[in-house]
Amino acid sequence: MTITLITGGNKGLGYEAARRLIALGQTVYIGARNIELGTKAAEELGARFVQLDVTDDDSVNAAAAEIINKEGRLDVLINNAGIAGGHLKPDEITAEETRRVYETNVFGLVRVTHAFVPLLRKSEAPVIVNVGSGLGSFGMVRNPEKIESTVNALAYCSSKAAVSMLTVQYAKGMPDIKVNAVDPGPTKTDLTGHGMQTVEEGTDAIVKMATIGKDGPTGIFIDRKGEIPW
């Protein structure tokens, strides 16, 4: 049985992805900072809960230790945890605000990946799915025909561009693990507050990349319709 961990899995895209992957027969661990909310979500879904704050080394390392002790490996890591940051104009964004967004969206992804790679390497078909965004795609935000071109969120967009490059570098540097990025698309969740897609549609790309197996692609960026530009 496939063992999967989803960071930020107690609500939104993470919660829906967990629901769908459990329905496909996977054993899913929901990682969340808040024990009460994470436990409640896991009970609702039939998932397992592990306390995990992506901004805290001790929390991440403890989560890795708990899963290795209980399962002996991890097959799929979904780096989903993320924050939007404040709704500020570019000239109002401070270094401190940018650092706050990067701590979760960028450094959190690196922290979790570093801690869980040893568990993934115990899997026969290890997979990492990084939840990026079209708002971090240079090709999308510069295309006037795309809704992403209308958004100017300096800290968030640049953090998701960093996620894209992290994905490419991990894929190149760890050929034994399939590493891909996904764009959920404009989905209305607690994070965004707006969007044109359902949460189920927003998880299509996540579920697809979480179920690719050992013969799947690596180092690509997709949304629910297919590959998109970096």
C-alpha cells in the first residue's frame, strides 16, 4: 500500500487531495501545525495525523521519526503547505514580509524534503509533488491572455517561482526520486478566497502526480490540463 504524507493537509487542497488519495487506496498522513484541527480532519477522512510545522526543524524531524517508526518508509511526499502573505503593493512589501512567506513556501519545502528523502529512498517508487502555482510561472504571468497576468503579489509569486526552480534542481539531483511541480489553478480555498474551479478540480494535478508510479515523468510542471511553462 502506498504511504503518502501531505503537508498542510487539514483543509483546502490538501484535505481534498487526501480524500481522493484515500479513495484510491493510499494510506495518507495529514501533516498540520494545529493538533486539534489536524486530528479532526484525519478522523473525518479516515487518514492518519502527524503534527508537522514546516517552519520548525524539531517538528519536521519528529514527524519524520514518527512515520519511519510506524511505516518504515514513505512513498509519496506532497509539499502542499503554503501561505499567501499580505495583500500589499510591490512598493509596500518589506523584507520581513517576504521572509515570512518564504519561511513556509520555500524554506519549509526544503526543510520537509530534506527530512523525508531518507524515508522516500526506502520506497520502491518514491515520488515528490510540489504544489506550485501559475502565479510563479514566468510564461503565465507575462501572458495577457492568462488570469495570472492580472495578479501582482510580489512575495507569493516569487516564492512560487522559487518552488519551480527547487523542483527542477531536485529532479536533476535526485534521479532516483520522481519530483514534479503542479499548478492547482484558480481555485477558491481559504488561502485564495477566490477562483473559478472547484476544490476537486484544483486537486486533479496533485492526484495525477501523486499516482504516477516508477515509470512516471520527473522534472515537469503541470496543471489539470497538461504541461505548462515554467
